[in-house]
Amino acid sequence: MAHLFATVLPGLEYVLENEIRVKITDAKIENIERGKVFFTSDLPADALMVLRTADNLYESIHRFRVGPHKIHLIGIEKEISQLDLSCSSRNRSEPVSFNVNASRKGKHTYSRFEAAEAAARGIAKRNAFCRHEIAGTHDIEFRLDIDHEEAMFALRLTDAAFRYRKNARSFTNAALRPTIAHALVWLSSPEPTDVFVDPCCGSGTIVSERIAYAYSRICGGDLSKEAVAASLENVGIRDHVKIRHWDARRLPIEAGTVNKMVTNLPFGRQISSDELIPSLYQAVFKEMRRVLDKNGFVLCMTDADAALQTAARQVDFSCRKEAALSLKGLHPAIYRLEKQ
């Protein structure tokens, strides 16, 4: 069984854990740390690419002890030089280029960059087929995480296209990361009978993640024509999926016809003034309540907790916080709203 771990936005570890349990049939969860879920599986790497909440996937190669001083860098080099890394170059007939990314937590007299250089020297010493590439593109990437006196050395199994889905995707300002959008979709428990709406769809990231699962009907819209154009480009033409230019405060949807609404509410840099948020949320929630059926619910993300709680009370929504996140200096949360 391979020892693996997936990285995820802090706060979404439990969502990724659930996705792993559902999608990776032989997975056994080993541990959960901030931003990481560790598990074992005997499935090939290609079978792991279904994990859409994960930012990246890694195979853990070796754990070892490290010292705190620069003199101990030679120990990192020696430890890694003893590893046979030929498996990392499988299916490659030519010598491969590699890079090492390192992180460091604790009181050490060396930097993470010096630790990465020591690891790179160790790789090159034992594995002649590997060529260290400091800048530019490289064939494979290793990761060295140092946590006080413990070190973990791993091989990265994914590239940027995994995290962002495709290199040609169009993003508008403040576009939601696809992995976060998928976490919202996964929390909505996708069902083939869903009538699903994203009333503030932006560039269509949530809609793009929802169409990965069976549905009855999906609709998304935004006040920005630029965002709608990007969303149409990203989602494409699909049966029973519509992207429209609309105002979320006046949705062109019949009352009681939607069972799930998932959205990234405008907040922070997405909106010109905090003073607008309370009135905006109240108007949007009132319209959400109108179009939802009696058992429907909303999953939404924002960092404007007070405005959300107030607006929910004003339109008679119950409100429960599902997850608290850490995102580029912001601290948004995911909320579930239901009719009282």
C-alpha cells in the first residue's frame, strides 16, 4: 500500500477526508493535519485524480529525524542520498530534471531553501538519472517538510493543471479556486434530481464543478457581463445548463422550483464598500428564499459573518456554520441556510 497525502485549503480537511472515503475504495485514513490528509491506497496514481477538493497529491517516500543547526544539513543530504528514487522516473527513457520545494517549522539556523538544496544534493548523489533544475520547468518535483525534529520527503503526483482543472481556463477578478468550489459542491451532496442554482456565479467555477456529477437542471448567473462571458466560456454548451446575465436580487426563476443553491457571496475585495453588504445580503437572501422549495437549502461562502447572520434572521433563514477557512489572509466561512 502506498502512503499518500493530499493538501487542501485549511478548514476543508474534513470535506476532503469524506471525498477520499467515498471515491477511493481501498483508502485508509492515517492522519489529518492542518491542510493535509494522510491515507494509504493500492490504486494507481491515475485513480486518485478524482479527488477534486485536493490541491495536490503526494506519495510519501521517507520520514526521518533532523537537527536544528546548519551542520545538520549534511544529515539531510546523507539521508536522502540513501533513497532509491528510480520509481519516480518510471515511463521515462531520458534523464529527468527535478526540483525540491521545502517547508520548515521550528527553530532552525538554516532556511527552507538551504534544506531544499541539501535534499537536491542527496537526490543527485544516488540517482544519476536526475538533474537538478532550480529555475524554469522540471519533469518531477519532490517535497521536503520539516516540522521541528521530524522531516518528511515526498514525490508530487500532480501538476498545476490538476488544481486549476485546465490551463486555458478563464478567471475573472476574485474568482474562486476550483478546489474550494468543489468543496462547496461536495457539501451539497450532489444528486441526479438536483435543480441547482448559483446566483452569483462569477466565472462559473461552482457550476463547472457541479457538472462533474449527475443533475436535473443547473442555472448560474451574475450581474457582471464580463463574468457571464467568462462563465459561458468555461462551462460550455451543455444540456439543461444555463448561464444568464441577471441580478441575484431579482432572479428570473419561478418560486419554489430550486432545491439547492450554492454560491460564493460577494465579500472583501469583491465589493466596493462594506456598507453595501448588509442590504445586499438581505435582498439576495429574500430572493433565495422565494425560489427554494420547502426542503431546499443554500450553501454560501463569505467573511461577512455579522451581515450574513443578520440577513438570515431578517428573511427567516436558519443558519449553521459548516467550515471556517484560511484563504490568503482572509478568514471566510461556509454557511448552510434553510427555511425555518
